[in-house]
Amino acid sequence: MAEITNQEKMIILDFGGQYNQLIARRVRECQVYCEIHPYTLPLERIREMNPKGIILTGGPNSVYAADSPVCGKELFELGIPVLGICYGAQLMAHVLGGKVATAPVSEYGRTPVTVDTRGELFRDVNEHSITWMSHTDYIASVPAGFQAAGHTQNCPVAAMADPSRRLYAVQFHPEVVHSEEGFKILKNFVIGICGCTGDWQMDSFVDKTIAALRERIGSGRVLCALSGGVDSSVAAVLLSKAVGEQLTCVFVDHGLLRKDEGDEVEAVFGPGGSYRLNFIRVNAQQHFYEKLAGVTEPEQKRHIIGEEFIRVFEREAKKIGKVDFLAQGTIYPDVIESGLGDSATIKSHHNVGGLPEHVDFREIIEPLRMLFKDEVRKVGLQLGIPERLVCRQPFPGPGLGIRIIGEVTAEKVKIVQEADAIFREELEKAAGEWRESANGTMPPWMPDQYFAALTNMRSVGVMGDGRTYDHAVALRAVQTSDFMTAEAAELPWSLMKHVMNRIINEVKGINRCLVDLSSKPAATIELE
Ligand code: XMP
């Protein structure tokens, strides 16, 4: 399941740019399968993979610096079309004999560009449009065989092309939404120039994957850690369709789930639900609270939750006995290896279902390993998993443990669960009303992620005639396209006031309601 073969594909070579996953997502939006690989991928391997086209990403380096990531000119001699983006464009120019230099004027952000619309890359593209730029070097002269195919006020070669060798380059980033014609340009390359037919469809993925799983698993037994999140749910249902009774799913309730979530997961996947998963629920709430008692440091909390999750899962697995395969809901963003190695760890993210050490299994199965989140959702809907489960907002593995600042206790979990349920209920109600009055369109303020968190602040209040000294809850709602950056959603004030009133009146232990308006960066989405 590690590789998808017999599928028309594109390759993206990663030179350390920040938008690389976005390039892959855009290519897949063209219904074309693509993979991201480090720039060091050997030529031999590329030949074997037989891609329809190659895209070179951007990156933070200068092509003429001694230790910058490079490729040989042989890459451009494979007869495979290549599109260089930003650093990738400069690299193409540099390697093929053009000149790259420090630009007299760096361009950053929205930049008007003029392109030569006679070429294939800019077919049906507006001659003048806004693009997203981020460069301090530029292509000063194009290599032999190339023609400049676009310019900006300060950049004479914003695009270049050698159609006879099917080599193309753009200085701007067509993958980001701020490049108005960007998607059309990428599509022209992928479909028009590389000749992809667009055969990457989720319904055929489901059929092919079920068949492949059956073949690989044979009569073996499979164990799956089910968190109730989108990825592990979709993986479990795929496996259940493939091997039915040979699958056992273990759901560990760590007591850090949202209100009623454990019961909801059980209702869908348990014995009364519509899937044959051999569902086992482990109620380990007390165990987790005991382990977390007195712990306030965020990384330590994350570590304990991740570690204990695996230990509890292991204990259950041992009761089941020997299994042949361990299944995980790993998805593509978790496996992409950066071309330039890992960046700094801000938080040690983990998905529940990390790898146990003492479970007796032969192999790991990751049926969603090559899919992006939106593709996993499509697969989930294809499989008939309820939309409210498939399309729900992300919920971190450590759960409410990282939405309670400081020590986690059963009492605090209850408080944040109640406040969070009210916030989500009211926000979803307001969004539903908006949609009804606006022909089904989403309100512009609809957040991608929204929740209540418990601060470690207590403050004085007055209720009835008495003094209170209670907790403060923080409401967090953000809009984000990739969860790497985020901005606070501008929720209607009337909604916020209503939520505040309900929380303070209905949730015992809270006397203050704060709104977290911070962007990411500098803040992160979760509070810990
Ligand atoms: P941050 O807080 O880093 O979160 O801005 C970015 C996105 O990642 C989610 N998140 C996690 N997801 N395990 C997960 O599966 C984790 O440990 C974890 N920590 C954060 C967060 O909810 C947001 O969507």
C-alpha cells in the first residue's frame, strides 16, 4: 500500500519551498495523481516511475550558493516535461546555461504580471493578472533555446519556455490562491503539456484499494486503532469492506474527547451501527486522569497522552492475541519527507494510534497513505460514512488535554466539554440559518476550526448576590487553508454574546468568557 502503481502520475521534486503540499493538492484537483519526493530522488528512480511530468518547487536558497540543493542537467534530458516554480525556475535557468542574479528589486506578495498568451502554458490565461511572488534572485538571461514568456515591472523573466523540449518555468507561485490565473496555468501544464487524462478519481480508488487490501491480507487478521476521527474511521471502514470479520477495531476513550463523542463513535461503529468492525471500546478515562495529575508542561502532557494511548492499546491488543496486520489512518501530509529535512519542532503532534512496540504483528497497513485530507473525505462519503463524521473539523489526538492550559483534571474536562458543546452548537445553528437565507452558501465568517478552551486563569465575579472565583473559558475560531497559518474568524458579535450568555449561565465553574483573536503565527491554533 506504500506505492500507487499503474496510475498516470506527476512527480513534484521538493527543493524546500513552503507551498509544496499546495502544488500537489492543485495537481490532484486536476484529477491527476502526484507524489512529492526530495530533490535527491535518483534519475533512475524517476525513469522507473515513468511520470507524465515533473514540477520543481520553490525553495529558500540561491542557486549560486555553494551548498544549495541542485539537480543535474540530465533531469531536463529525460524527454519528460518539466515546470520550474520560483527557485525551481531559477535552477532550470542556471543548470541549462542561463544567468541568475540578485534582483535589483525583490518582489514579495501580490505582483502584476504580463504573460505571452500564445504559448501552451498560458493558453486561455489573461495577459495581465495578479500573481504571488516571493524572490530576491531572478533570471537575468534565459538559457539557449528558451524565450522569455512573461515579465513584471521589475522582473524581465517572470516566465520562460522552451516548447520544443517541453521545459517551462515561472518565477511566481501558480499554486497559491492569490495568483489569479495560477490554477489555469498549472492545469495547462498538467493536462495540456504533459498530456495527463485526469484518471485520479476517488470511486476507482475505493474499488482498487479494496481489491488490493483483500489480496494483501488474504485470510490474515487485522487490528486497527479507531479514534473516531476522519482518517482512522475511513481506514477502518475501507478495511471492513475488504476483509469483514477479520478486522478488529479498538477505540480507546482517553477521557479527553468532546462532549458525548465516545458514545457517538460507539453508536456509529459499535455493534448497533452499520459496520462489521468487531468494535472494542476501552474506557480508560480514569487511567489518563491519574497519569496527567499534577502535570502542567504542554510537551510533557502531549507525551504522556501519546505514550499512554499506545500502552492501553497494546494491552487490549494482547488480549486479542496474535494479529497479522496493524492498520493506521496515516495520510499523505504525515509522510511527505521534506527535500531539505525537518524544520524545528514547535509541538510534537501525534495522531492517536502511534506505533506500539509490544504488539505482535507482521506488517503495517496504511490504506490512506497517499491521500490528502480532502481526498480522504471524498473516500469516506463514497463509503457511506455519515457526512457529519466525515466532514467534521480536525480534532487533535491529545484532545482536550491540549485545550486545558495547565493541569488536566476530570472536573476541568467536564467544564470545557460543556462550554465547547454550547459554542459549537450555537455556531453551527447560526451557520445553518445563514445558509438557509443565502441559497446554501456558507457564511463568510465560517471558521475551519472552532472550539472552547479552558485558560489557567481564575478571576473574581459576581453571581446573584455572591462573589465567585471561577475559571475563564477562551473561544477560538480560525479560518485557515492549510492549518500552517490561520486568522481569527470574524464571528457575528450577536452570536458571540449569545454564546457567552449561555456558557456563563449554564456551565458551572465559569464566570468569564474570553475571545482568542490571535493569528498563527505568532500563536498556534491549539493553546498548548
Ligand atoms: P497548531 O496548534 O499546531 O495546530 O497550530 C495545527 C492543526 O493541527 C492540529 N493539532 C494536532 N493534530 N495531533 C493531531 O492529530 C496533535 O497532537 C495535534 N496538535 C495540533 C490542530 O487541531 C490544528 O488543526
